[in-house]
Amino acid sequence: MFLRNLLFWNVDTQNDFVLPEGKLAVPGAELIRPAWKEITKLADKKSIQVINSADFHYPGSAELSSAPDFIFTFPPHCMANTTGAEFVFETSPENPLIINWDQPFPENVNLKKQRNIVLRKDAFDVFSGNKYTESVLQVLAPETVVVYGVTTNVCVNDAVVGLAKRVKQVVVVADAIKELPGIPLPFENWERLGVRSILLTNLREFIDKQ
């Protein structure tokens, strides 16, 4: 039904991170919306499953602070059931299965038949922020995961590092990610982990070879 052994991983491309008026707007993130649009269209055309992670916070979340250090804590953002927590238009998943971090796992669903899955989370790391992430990945069992989104040095990094421990190959679309200023970049560590970096212009060719 879907392209086997390959999974796209869309990290937190939400209004509060991307739009200039967002609660925690990432400088320059809005400029890569066309890249995300192309990746989203490619996933649809090639019948590729997409995991869409999303911050979904409530007051009192451990990463929220009224006096944030912008490394481990941040101002309130992506609050549950607000427009800020929604995906930008370019990556908004079509008919997704939503798996909440604070609710029971949806009953009677076949993950392998869901082209879009949303993993809502309450931590930077999708593996610790949603207890179902591990089992979802085990069921889908991809060999290669293609990662894009925001932010490079926080949630994207946590996804990449977590995936590198669990799948054969992690590929980051280098011109479809954006970092927060003032936080070290993870590229050297990604290289040590064997993470591959490609440009969007090469993504279609890469997929065709899978």
C-alpha cells in the first residue's frame, strides 16, 4: 500500500514555531515553508507514510517557564487546542491518526494503513514526550527515515538521535530544517552517528533508489 522500508518524519512544523507571530517563532523558519510543501506533496505522490510530531502542552509542562533560559525551558508555546499548536498549511497532514501523549492509544487501528500519523508530545524528545512513539516505530519498522522540520538543535536533534538508535538509516533534508540561535548545532554528532544529509533537490532521486 505504501512505499516499503521508508518513512518521512516531520518535526514540529507548527504555527507557533514557524509563523512570524508565533509564540516561539524560529528565525528563518518561514522561508523554508516551500521546501516542506514540496516534501509533503512528494510523500503523497510516492505513497510514503509520514510521522508528524507536534508539541502539545498544558500549563505546568516541564519545558515551559515564565523565566525561560531558551535552552532547557521556553515561554509557553503550542498550547493544547490552540491555533499555535496546529501545523502550518504546507505540512498539515491529511486525515491523520492522532496519538495523544496523555490519552489511551487509539483502539482498533492498523498503523500500516495510516499514511499520516500525528504524535503529540510534551517534551523535546518525541520518544520521551509520547510513550507510544517506540511501539509505533516498531510496528512500521522502516529501514530509512527522512527527517525535516524545526528546530535543528532541539526537537529535530532529539528525533534524529533517537531514530539513529532504532533504524538502519537516518537522512536529514539539510535545507528543510532550521535552528534556534544560541544553542550548539548537532551536525558533528550526527556525522558520528552515521546520519546522512541530503538536499531537497536530491530527495526524489534518493527515494527512487529505495
